[in-house]
Amino acid sequence: VREGRVVLSGPGDPDFDRWMRTREAEAPHNRPFREAVCSTLAVPLRARGTTLGVALAVRTAPREPYAVEDAVLAEELVSRAAVCIDNARRFARERSTALALQHSLLPKGLPGQSAVEVAHRYLPSGSAAGIGGDWFDVIPLSGSRVALVVGDVVGHGIPSSATMGRLCTAVRTLADVDLPPDELLTHLDDLVAHLAADGGADEVAELGATCLYAVYDPVTSCLALASAGHPAPALVLPDGTPRLLSVSAGPPLGVSAVPFEATEVILSEGS
């Protein structure tokens, strides 16, 4: 570990004999196995200048002790394994960072308001691709109205979570201006197009996103909503009957300049 080199050892080597005595003191019942050991090969697990650990191979009699050629082969195999282990560590670290970033951007608690009763749960899929850029929000507006928003950024990992944070902040800012759903999505579409342009051609696909924005007015019981490539929401009527709302789904954000259309639905109390 200190010198970063392969160590080939066996009986008669002072370090090997001392190691055997230590093992015998710790586990006397393994003495028959230790007496059969004729050679050991210790190879440091090194990747990108970092020592991750040691791979240890043991050969027992009546097989021949390890030779120099075995050490060369073992060093090549272990170097490949070390790179794989380091890649896995880096992926796990990036995934944990993306997950922490995404959860920090999602609302911890939803604001109190009189228009609707809100319950929420974020349940990511078990996909091996990693953390995506899904988000949701509830935004109180003037006149006791409330805005409901849900969206998804294409891709996975830290870039998608960071883009999700930008869009979430942009939606809140545009909601404060009190824009209708279709106009809000138009401004959001412009923002995604600018982000894609700033990131270069290779980033355009990563910055694609879908979004559904709805505004509910409790005075008129009217729900106005518009979609940018997002699935239609489900409406559950007071008698428990569910149905998907018929929404004119526009293109995903940042894909084209096609205008978005708003849909209005009158909701019965208790929906």
C-alpha cells in the first residue's frame, strides 16, 4: 500500500512468516489451511493515482508457488478492477449529490391556502438510470387562487437536477406576474431555449423538459390549465369516478415555437 507495488511472498520470507504467525494466533482452527499455503500475491488496487485497497491471492500446495509471470498478470487484472471500482464510487457519489440537490429543491411543506386541500408524495421509479429532474409545486396567487405545477426535465443526474431548479424558480417568478397558463409556458419555453443555447448544441437534448401548469379559482370553480408535452392530469369527481382531463398538449419546452393552448374546466365542489 505504501509503495504501490506488487508483493510476491512465501515461506521463508520474514514478512510472510510473521503474517502467518499472526493469522494462527487469531484463528487457530485454520492452521491446516495455513500450513498448506505456499505462496501469496498482494496487489495494490490503484486507480487515477489513488490507492483504494489491496487484492490478495493465496496459493496452496501441491500447486506451484506464484511466479513473476503470475504477478504481471495479477497486476493487469487488478488495475482493470480498480478502475471499475473507482467508476462505481464516482457514480455513487454523483448520484447521491444529484439526489440531495433534487430533494433540496422540492418543497418541504406546501403553503396554507383556502382554495384547495393539498396532499403530495414524490416517489421516483426504481430505474437504474439515476435521479431525474422531476418537480412539483403549489403557488398561492391573488384572489384566493392557487397555481398547481408539475414538470420533468429530460435526462438524469446533476445537470437535470440543476435545470429543474432553474425552471422551478422561473415558474414561481412568472406566477407572481399572474400570467395565464398558456402565456406562462410560452415564457418558460423561451427560458429553456436560452439555456440550451448557452450550453451548446450538445446540451440541447439534456435541457428538454415537460410541464403542466394549472390555476384554480375557487370563486368561479374554474380550472385553467396548459401543458407543454406533459401527461394530462386525472380528475376525481365527488362520487369517486376518475377521468383524465382533455388538455391540448403542446410540444415539450425548448423543442419548437408552437404556441400553447389553455383549457378551462369547471370543477364541482369536492372534486
